[in-house]
Amino acid sequence: MSREPNQRMTRLAQSEIRAMTQACARIKGLNMAQGVCDTGVPSVVAQGAERAIVQGINTYTRYDGLVELRTAIAQKLADYNGLSADPETEITVSAGATGSFHCACLALLNPGDEVIVFEPYYGYHMSAILAVEAVPRVMRMHAPDWVFTKADLAQLISSRTKAIVVNTPGNPSGKVFTRQELEWIGQLAQEHDLFVLTDEIYEYFLFDGRRHISLASLPGMRDRTITIGGYSKTFSITGWRIGYSVASPQWAQLIGAMNDLLYVCAPAPLQFGVAVGVQELPPSFYTDLAREYERKRDQFCRSLRQAGLVPSVPQGAYYVLADVAQLPGATGKDRAMYLLDKTGIAGVPGEAFFSGPEGHRYVRFCFAKTDNDLLEACRRMEQLSP
């Protein structure tokens, strides 16, 4: 008997996000690599979880989550996303949006199925696709606004294509897909009978007056779209691991079975705390959140420009890809390590988000930092001024 690792594992590399986080920790640097979102947790959310623990909400929930949270999510979907969802049959709470995405891949994809991902892509999406032995096909978008054409997307679709992944607002690009772009995707999905998996975890982080559009709300897309979201970023609770998926009952049942197998359920008292937050936080919380992060974006992008590192200014989310081609090194990893050495700031090499050599010229930074840490990051970055 051979004790070689599973062949699937040979296709997966350690996340560069975690690798740079570890490198940053070794020198006690300033971590702008991982989207930990180290701003404060809304008190109503924290107090809701504490109350749940005291009240004894500490055992297994139903495999698809507490009824309080599923009901709160259903109301939020109706109010914000323009989606009607039955909390009893169409919503599955999971271990973060990443867990929801992985359950959907396991439930809906077969080995050899082709899945279209937009580049730059989120590395965990790519890894989940590879882990289920599906085949990613890359739809390359073009900086600085990360645009693509319907014709280019159509050319990628083959008889083996099963799904398209859409991340809006996007990580790492900060791209917010326009209504026209989403309509292109929807038209092609219907024409070729494809699933669309949408990761909408950053749906409240929108800048310059943009509005979030859920692809499932477009005509003809509700039954073929798996809408994935969560509150890790919105409530600054990345360690709580509370995400969800929304799908038609036949798909939700399969996704729920995978969720039960992998996780049994998400943490019960933390689900309750999120439910309280969703039910009680006013609309102003979300508009203030967007305004705060737009300010952080502008502050950090100014410092990048002053340092001679041209940013692709994000339209949403809380990451920025900066062009670091002028820095020493041949790869994004070389340049990220140079930055870490010179400034103590950790970013993620572009190779984590690109399939080809274009990644060598980028580093991704996360600006979901406290004001003091962001101010320090800007001060250090500006020391690189040419």
C-alpha cells in the first residue's frame, strides 16, 4: 500500500494569502494580505451570540441552520436582493461563504465538468473547483476596470461547460459587475443550460454610488443560480464562519446534504447572533459601512500612487490590486517579499489570482484595517515614493 497523498492534493497549493500572513507574523509586520477585517463587531451581534450561549442555544441546529437565521436571511433577500426565498426549503446556512461554495461544487459538479471563472479570480474558488475534479476555464478581464466582452465569454463555452462563477463585488479586483454584464452571463447561461454560482459576500461594500445586483433576480435566472452570501465581512466576524446559499429546492436539498456531511451545522450561538444583527441593524448601518470603506479605499490608493504603485481602483469589496512591476524581482512573490522587507507590509502576490504571467506585476492589499493601522500602512507605503 502506498502512502502517497491523494492525487487531488497535488493540484492544490497552500494559499498565498496564508503564506504571506505567516511571513508577516514572523517579522511582526502589518498584515494587509488576509481579509481578516479587524474592525469592530456591531454590539448587537456580539450580544446576541452571548445571549444565545446563556439561553442554551449550544447544540446542533438543523443541518441548514437555525430557523431564526434562515427567516432573517429570507427577509433580507426580499428587501435588498429582490429575491423571494422559502426559508424552509431554499436557504442553507453553512460554515462561511467559502463552505457554502464548496458544498455547491460538491453537490452540482462532476469530474470533468468545465467551470468558467473570471480572472483575476479568488483562489479558494479555483481550489474548490479543482478539489472536486472539475476543470476551470479562465475568462480573462482587462485592467484597470476589469472588463470583458460577451463574445469572449461565449467563446469559452463548450459542450462540457456546466457552470459560471461570478464574484461581485469581486475579490481581488474590487469589480462590481454591471447590469449589462450580468445580463450577458444570464443570457448565455440560459442558452447553454448552465448553473451560475454567485459569491456576493461583499454585497454591502459598494463605492461611488454603485448598487448591488443579484444575478438570480434577473429574468429566467432564479432556478439556475446558486446565490452565496454571508456576514463574515459585513459584521467583521470572519472567524465565526457564518455563510449561506440560496437555491431552488431540488438544488438546495443536495447542497444541504453536503453541508450536513462536511460541517453538520454552523456554530449555533453564532448563527443566533448573526440573526439578531440581520433583524435589528438599521439600513443606515450598511450605508455608513460603504461610506467608511470608500474613505479607506481613497486613503490607501492615494498612498499607493504616491509610492509609484498604480492601483486598479476598486469599485467595491475591500481589496486593491496594485501594479508593482517597477519593484525589484521577476514575480509577484519576489515583489511582495521585497515590500514586506522594506516596509513591513504584507500583500498577496498576484500569482494567487491569475493563471498566467500577468500576475507577476500585481500585489493585492486588504484595506479592511482599523484607522490607526491603515494610517501606519499609508505612512510606510509612502516611504517608497520614487
